[in-house]
Amino acid sequence: WLAQLARRSGRALRWNEDRTLALGGGFAQAITS
């Protein structure tokens, strides 16, 4: 599922870079905390 998420994030990144980075950052923090 992680590969799917990365692909989806890549698509969203092209549409709305700031929002995707913010969501990605929050997601990464949740994973690593």
C-alpha cells in the first residue's frame, strides 16, 4: 500500500504542492513518533 500512497502523493504534489508536503510531513511525524 505504501507504493500506492507514494504514487498518489506524487500526483497530488503536482496539483497542490504545499498541501501535499504538509500532509506528508504530518504523516511522517506520526510514523516516526
